[in-house]
Amino acid sequence: MLKLIFLLPFLMFMVGFWVYLSKRKHIMNMLISLEYLVLSVFLFIMLVTFSVGLESYMSLIFLISSVCEGSLGVGIMVGMVRSHGSDYVTSFSVLQC
């Protein structure tokens, strides 16, 4: 039963990674799938620390850094939408400043 619990975050990670690869045309969909990946890794960290009996301070630091990463991603996306008008990745040119 314990091994099935550890299988859940792995399946969540694989589904999130598949959504990240398949929905790569919109920045918002990519950010949502990245946050889903972070939550699956956070669930795995919490399951490991609870099963071993360790303190969960590292998971708190991971959660803080993931929130900072999410807010930075949303800020960059808002700036790109204001400057280009949409969140389509295909409309951005790599050579354009």
C-alpha cells in the first residue's frame, strides 16, 4: 500500500509533463502545468519526509521558492501580453528585442 502512495506523485508528474509538452502554444497553459509539476514534486517531498519521520522544513523552503517562481512567471507573462498583445508563443520572434 505504501508503494502505491509513492506512485501517485510520479503519475502526477508524468501527466503534468505531458500537458506541458502538448500545450506549449500558450504561455498561461505552460505556467499552469509547471505549477502542477511543482505541486507533484511537493507532494512527493511531503510523502518522503512523513514516511521517514523527518521534519518538513525543506518542503516549506521548496514551497516558498515555487511561489516566487510562479509569481515571476505571471509577471513576465503580463509584460509580454502588454507588449505583444497575446500569450501565443508562436507570435514572438526570437530575433526581435
